[in-house]
Amino acid sequence: GAGVSQSPSNKVTEKGKDVELRCDPISGHTALYWYRQSLGQGLEFLIYFQGNSAPDKSGLPSDRFSAERTGGSVSTLTIQRTQQEDSAVYLCASSLASGRTYNEQFFGPGTRLTVL
Amino acid sequence: LAKTTQPISMDSYEGQEVNITCSHNNIATNDYITWYQQFPSQGPRFIIQGYKTKVTNEVASLFIPADRKSSTLSLPRVSLSDTAVYYCLVVLAYSGAGSYQLTFGKGTKLSVIP
């Protein structure tokens, strides 16, 4: 497709279970970002990928959160042993190579995670 | 990055021009000002970006005074479909680390009234 896609669109899970969220960036975009948006709040940066490497993981809130990217394309955000405070909308964004200058980030529709 | 301050909410009637002002007193020399729009249940969408003076595209205009400590997003003749949250961001023009993570505040919730 032409835009960033994310799956699933909604995920309901029980506390303590693991979840995987997927992001398909725009073809050719080597930079990929994960953000989290809690109800009524602004977006919170989680992690940045350039290609398959993650030079900036500073936003991951705990070691229960991890992410990987394969083939310079699809990325998966994994949350282990989910907690109720993990409930939020998880957004993925991609852009052309982040190098010497800022490039516009294109956002996906997000995955709404609800932890019961 | 410079912190931004913008009104929490605004109301406007259809057909009116809407101006949303954002303050960013500590903006650095190489920072740009960027605005995003977010509809319910969607990711943010880029609207416009500028460095100084005036920038205009098919959607909006962005006015930035010489001191760059504030900026104003102008939406001409709004319609009901412009009801959304509008975010003002300061972004690095260049990051040595390569990461251009965006810092979003709570934005301005614009409600367009029929």
C-alpha cells in the first residue's frame, strides 16, 4: 500500500500476557519510529530504527518492551508480561533516511492495546 | 528541544479563518517549526513546516515572526472536517545521532461548529 500500515488495529489482552504489534512502513523508508499515545495525552517516543539497527531506544519504558526490524522493512514491537498501564495506542511512523536533515514522518493508524 | 505552548482548545464556526498560535521561546537557531493534525482514531498527519517568515501550502499557512519565539497556524475557511487536534512541534534541522524523534504535547483541540 501507499501508506504505513499497522496490525492488529485493536488488541485486547489479559494482564501478564505477551503481545506483538506489527508495522509495515512505506516502501523505501529506512527510518522507522514507534510512539505511544495514552488517553488524552500527546505522543511519547519509544524507539527509532535506521535500517535494521536501533540507535535510539531511549524511550522504551521498561525491559518488558522490545522491538526489532528485519530486512529494513517490517518492524515488530513486543511487550512482555503486559500491565494495565501499557494500555494505549501504539503508533508507528516512517520517513526517508534520517541523515543530515529532518524528513517528514508518515504515521500509521495505530494499534489500540487494551490490557484487562 | 524547545518546549511549545499552545491553547488546549478552540471553537470556530464553519467558513471562518482559524489561527492557532504556539509559543516556543527557547527555539534554537537550527530548529524548524512543524505542525501536525490528528483526527480521532488516526495517526498524526503532517500539515506544514517552516523556519521563518511565511509558508503556505494547499492546506494552511504558517506565520513565523523574525524572533521565531512563536508561530501561528492559519486555516482558511474551516469546515466540519477540520475538527481535529493540531500539534505544534519544534524539530531539529540536523541530528548527529540520526534520530528525529518528535515531541508532541497535548495539542489544540479545534472544534468546528456548523
